[in-house]
Amino acid sequence: MSGIVGIYNLDGRPVESEQLGSMVDILAHRGPDGADVWCSKSIGLGHRMLWTTPESLLEKLPLVSQTGDLVITADARIDNRDELISALELNDRPAEKITDSQLILAAYEKWGEQCPDKLLGDFAFAIWDAHKQQLFCARDHFGVKPFYYYQSEQTFAFATEIKALMCLPEVPQRLHETRVAEHLASAISDATITFYRDIQRLPSAHSMTVNREGKFLKSYWSLDPTRELQLGSNEEYAEAFRKIFTEAVRCRMRSAFPVGSMLSGGLDSSSITCVARQLALENNQCNLHTFSNINEQVTECDESFYQDVVLNQGNLETHRLNINQISPLVDLNRVLWHQDEVQGLGNLYATWCQYKSAQEQGVRVLLDGYDGDSTVSHGTGYLIELACAGRWLTLASEVRAWTKHLGQPWLEPFWAWVQIYGINPLISRFLILRVLRRIYLGLLRRVLRKPQPSVKRSAWSSILNPSFIERHGLLERKKTVSVQPKTEREKHYRNLTDPAIQNTLEKLNSAAGAFSVELRFPFWDKRLVEFCLSLPPEQKRNQGWGRMVMRRAMEGILPQEVQWRGSKTDHRLSLDRGLLLFERERLDELILNNPEQIKTYVDINALQEAYHRFVSGEALENETVIIWNVLSLSMWLQITGIKASDDSLQAKEEYITSQVN
């Protein structure tokens, strides 16, 4: 993890080195091991250095090519180094003397704008091509490394963090209402916008060319949802998964400093920890550090039992934190300064404290199991496949086994599947059945003397202002997202390409960057993601177990208590308790006493009613989500002082006028 910045004056003005220097300086937390800038007329690049890999100790950025025509600044870790060194014929020096930025620059020299597709790893970089008079930028396949930019007719500027762009006087701080709407409704659908109208993000798996004619975006890679892998047996699938997953962990352990692993006790973090521990032993490396949270007061959220069975394997240096002793809004001003945008992750406070602990232990690289669920897939789409195909006996067997693992009855959920995917489509197909159903329900209500049920809106649509919802088409957005896929692969693909993943990776990156810690995500390895998506549905869900291929692959590596763990902990109860215990006064002030910051977006009366239910412990799960979304927005607006843009206010006035007329 490092920091990169750049300015390209499209009108030909010379870059002011002082402005470039201020952008580099504000990212000092990301790179305590050095800083430098390079300027030439209308182009300037900057870099903050954090040493992590052995090769990075030799790195100096920005880097100028031997011909002087190319200059690169990069925040990158390249994993297919041996393959690239061979393909690029870089045989004039030992591999350990070749830095990752040198590999990227050589790849650009050989393959030009197709070079990002040749790279494996996490990267965000910009290359100035003096011969073509253009800036070429690229971001890794899933957006692990951030890349934000601002463009006007006169200037193009980019940076790892938004705050660096704000160092430029010409960059305005105007609120982007569309992004606010996506946040409040938990419906992130645009991978390019930020909370600032004039600042965008380069989407994952995209490159961008900038010259005086404009900017040109291009997708250099995408998942293939049609590919299906066919192997001979369950054992072959498991062996293939284990090989790819082990390599995904191994290449992310390349470090000149101690390595740590987040260990929650779930299947993802435990698998990474156990494989990393094994690799460390094989290579005679120091003990792997683990960082865990325990929850002594809210026992439903405590996973210490599962952590213990992993830690009991030995050769692990353990660091634990009792999360009950920490406010969810710990270090709030500092957190928001580093996040640059609304902090929408309810459990970020827990990881924030772990990043701080990692820094104190001298750990610069942390392995994180974030969202292995999406990569491997629980295979619930397979149940939809079975229902749509009318394979009711197989579906009944799967549902029965699934509920047995959870200790729940099976007949009611199975009947729900039959009704949704069997009976309802049949009724909708034949008019006479629809009429008979309506008559039957009417007679039933009359006999039971039950009134016609009213339409129940979801929590977010009940709490947000109707005018705000309509202006931004939130109901239509939600309908699009809520359309059920018909196959497991379609559902899996949709989860993997959800823009919310990129958003979360960016927020985690910013939080870890506050402590000069680099996060690495084995489950977001391109090879592993492609492999898992291509699996037949039976490898994802079988005998009631989700993520079956991974459970089989971890045989003999994971303790059985974790390998066959059926439950998944929901930490919202811990968040709710922490907010009410430590931050009740702040919550009352923002929601009950002074809700001015959010009245443009929220029906204050509806919000306050939901908040009273939250305080009394009677709020529904979806109500607690919208309360957190509103609260996090309100705190950010209050602390930053950002107001709605003129365009947003004008849109609101036009909407009100149209309704009156």
C-alpha cells in the first residue's frame, strides 16, 4: 500500500510543484518510507512509499524509463512476476532486483494499453507517455487499490484518496445527491460516482487514457458467466480449489515485514489463517500474527470458541480485543478524515482497532477474508434452479438437510419455495386460477373477519422523503436489483459484480491506510474468482451445505468445528448495543434534537418513530439498517460541513414546483 497522485494540465499550463507536493504530503500516512514528485511542463506525478514486499525496498517512484519517454507512479503488488519476467525477457538481473513498477512499465512498453490484462495482483497506476502525449491509468480487477480523479476543461488530476484532490483550489466540494440516495437506500449501482459531484472513481477492471481530446474508459477484463468447469469427481474439484486458494494466500504473503491475518472464527478468515500458518511453517518464517475480536457481553456475536480451535493448532501469535469496551464511533473525526466519504460500514470500528493493533506489532501486511461468501457462493441459487425445473424431491432433500444443520424445521420453508416457484407461476399463467384464488381469499377474509391487508413499504422507503425517492428513482433501482435470478451461476455472477464490493474494499483500504497497513484479500484473487464462478451448482451447495467445494478442500487443514460450521454470526446486535451504550447522547442530538442536516432526505417523523423502536429494542432488522445509514450520513455532513449542491437544490425546487402545478 502506497499513495499516488498526479496533475495533467490539459490547457498546457506548467504544473505547480507546490500543489503536487501538497497532494503528496497529505498522504503521508500511506507512505512513511519516502516521498517524491516528478514534473515536466504540464504533467506532474507524485508518490508516497510504504515498503511491504522485498522488492519494494529497492523501489523509487515516480520511475522514469531508460528512454525518458515513459514515467510511472504506482500503488501495486504484482503476483505473476515469474511469468512476466520471462515474457518480457528481463534476464539482465536477478528477479529479486526487479520491482513491481518496473514490471508494469516494461509491460506497457511491450503491450501498450493491453498491459493491464497481463497483470495479476492488486494495482492502481498511471503512466505518462511523452511520445503519445497521454496519460494511461489502470485499476485492478476488483478495485482493491483505489483510484479517484477530477477533470475539467483545463485539468485532469488523480489520487489514491479524495483528500489529495481537495488540495487543489479548483476542485469544488459539492455534494452528489445520487450517491446520497444510493447510500440511504443501500442500493449502490454506480461504480464511478462518489459523494462529491466533481470527483469520480476509475471502476475496477478498467483502464483510462487521458489526452487533450478527452478521457477514454475501457474495460480490459470481465467475468465469463457462461463458462462451466467439468471435472471427474468431488475430490478433483476440491483438489483444484485447494491448489488455487493456497496460491492466492501464498502470493499475498510476500513481505519483507511480519504478516498478520484477521481471524474472526468464520470459514473465510479461518481458512486463510490455517493455510497461511502452514505456508509459514514450510518456509521457516516467523509465526503468523492473528487479530481477533471477542464479544463477552453480546454472546450471540461472540466467536471466540471457533477462534480457539484454530489458535490451538499453534505457531500463531494471537492478539485479541474485547469489542464490547469500544464505541462504534471510536475516533470518529479521524475515521471520517481518512474515509473522505460517508462511513457506511457498521462494523468498521472493530477492524479499525485491529489495524491499529497491527501497526503496534510492526505488521505491515494483513490477510483479510472479506466476502469469501460472494467468491465461493453459498449456492442458494441452486435451490431456485431446482424449483424452476420442478425438481421438488431434490429441493426437499436440500432444504431438509440445510435446516437440519441450522436446527430448524424444514417443512415451512420448503412449502414457501413450492408456493413461490410452483403454485404462484401456475396461477399467474391461467386466468381462471387467478379468479378462483381471488374469490377464495375474499371468502377466507370474510369468514375470519380480516380486513384487506394494506401495502407495506420497506423501512428505507417509509423513512426517506417521498420526493427524494421519486427524484432519484429509488423504487425503480430497487426493483431492478431485487429481480430474482433463475440460475445459481446468474446469482453468483450478480454477487461478484455488485458495485458494493468495490465500495467496501475502498473503505477498508482507507481505514488500514490510516495505520500504514496494507490489506490483501485472497478471496479476491482473479484466478480463484473465475474458478468458483465456473463450478457446477452441486459443488456450491450439496447435502444442505453451502460452499461445499471449499469445505471439502479444507479437509485436514481446518479444524472440523469450523469446517462444518453451519451458522454465520450477525454482528449487528453488537453494533446496536454499542451505539446505545456509548453514543446515546450523540444519537439523540442528531435524530431527535437537531436533525436539520438530513431533513432534505428523510421524513423526520418517520425516522424518529423508528428510532424510538430502536431504543426500546423493538425495531425490525431493516429499520436498524436505515437508521445506521441515516446516522452515518448525518455525522459526516455535520463534521465536514458539506452542503447540497446548487444543482441538487434546483432539482428539488423543480420537483416541488411540478407537484404543486
